Amino acid sequence: MTALLAALWLTAAPDAWALPAARPCTAVELIALSADAETPYRLACRAVLTPGQAVTRPLLIEGAEASGAGLDCKGGSVGRPDAAVTTRQPTIAIWSRRLSADHWSRPTDIRVENCTIHGAVRVWGMGADGSYDDLRASSRTADHVATTQGSAPNHIELERVTILGTGSIPLYVGPGVTRLSLTHSTLTGRSDATALYLDAESAANRIENNAIAVVTKREAVAVDGSARNRITGNRFTLGGRSGVFLYRNCGERGVIRHQTPSYNQITDNVFSGAARLRPQLVVVGSREGRRAYCSADRGYPFGSSADDGDGATNNVVARNLHQ
């Protein structure tokens, strides 16, 4: 893709964000959603809560049958305040479901709005069953990017939400996820890693006009082999940590990273609280293969198997402010 085509694609993408109508949840479904239970509620309809209502059970939006599902909290909340969540059971999981060795059922056109979310949101396609075997096997084929993106959730809108991290990454965008947007929202609380993670082969996601103020142990945003994203108009409170890192995590778990962190736009953001001596606001190519596991994907003529470098090219980093 040329730089011109990529720019045109990024410019045109937001115009396509028009979610279809979907079946509203029934009274019986809303009662089940609101039950005091530890097991996740499978949301496959559009739920509108009573203003200020608290839903304490986790939510699972899984498979094609959940396409069009949504949640409008009307200022209410999801999850239990200060309760730890895990990567396998986040507060809200938007996941694909494995059907066979090479087929996944994925949810599309999901909207979550006006919610305070205690814990974490994880959006995951291939590998959502907890195994990296499928990702590893797919990564050894030349069409891995298309396969991964075709298996992952697509067109996810998170608008006017607050995610209060309790240790797990507040918003994790998994391998192959495309056209997710986080807009007019807040990421806060704490994370044992980053505030936001855009994982390998994900693309065309929008992170716009948010406040990101998570107490992290790493950089605020990781762009790991993720391309054509827009990270713009956000306010970062860094607490002495770094801002946005673009890299390709070569060889992790033996998975070949095919896509490079390229054609991203990181513009018009405001960073405060950076380290005084060596502030790192946006770092393009932050790893360049400097990891012990990079050799774990050796033996193939493509992606990070052939080249451990980040390969970050054609990114636009402009008009970001440091306060």
C-alpha cells in the first residue's frame, strides 16, 4: 500500500462507522443481565440500563450470533469496584469462538456506551480460547494477516466509557481486531503493563479524544505490529512513564509477526507527567529485535521470522504537545 492510499484509507474509514439496528433485550434478558452472579452473562441483544444502574456480573459478547449487540449504561456501571479481573475473565469480553481448525465465528458491530467499567475490556479473535497454537500455526502461512483479521471481532465502538483498571490492561485489542474505536472516554486506575495494547495484525482502529491516566508499569500505549491506526486528540497523564511505543514483538510465544507498526497517525495529543531526564512521548521502532525470544519464530521467509526489526515505516507523528 502506498503512503497516499494509506492516507486516503485512514481518512475515509471514520465515515463507515454506522452501526445497524439490532434486537433490544427482553425484560427477561435484562433481569438475567442484572443478576448477582459470578458467571459471565452472554449478551446477544442491545441492552439499555436504568440510569445509574450497576451491573456486577461480567459480560461475554461472543461469536457471530452476538453481532449487533450493545450496552448503554446510561451513566451506570459494569463490574465490581476494585475487584481484580484476569485475562481469561475480563469485565467485558468481546471474543471470537473457534468452530474448527481454521474457522472462527466472530462478533461484529458492537457498541458499548455511557458506562463506567470496573476492571478491563478485552477484544480477541484467534486465540480467544486461551491457546496460542492456532495463532502459531497460522503465522507460518503467507496469508496470516488476512486470516487473523478475518477471524477477529470487527467494528467495535466504545464511546463515553470510563475503564477503571485494577491490574489487568484496561483495554486490550487482540490479534487481528479491526475498526475498533475508543472515543470521548477515560482510561484510569492501574495496570501491571500498559493502559492500552494494540496487538499484532490488528489494524484501522481509532483512539480519539480520550483521557488516558492509568498508573502503568510500562508505556501508556503499545502498538505491537498494529497498522493504520489513528491515535489523535488524546490527553495522556504519564506519571513518569512513557507515552506511545511502536514496535514488533518478534518471536513471542513462537508466533511470527507479519505486519509492521506502519501507516499509523499519532497526532494532536497532549502529554503531561513525562520523565524529566529522558521523556519518551512517542517512540517509533522502540525494540528492533532486542528480546531474548526473537529467535523462537525462526525458519520462515516472511515477517519477524525473516527480520527481527520493527519495520515501522510511513507513520505520521505530528503536533503532539509536552506539558
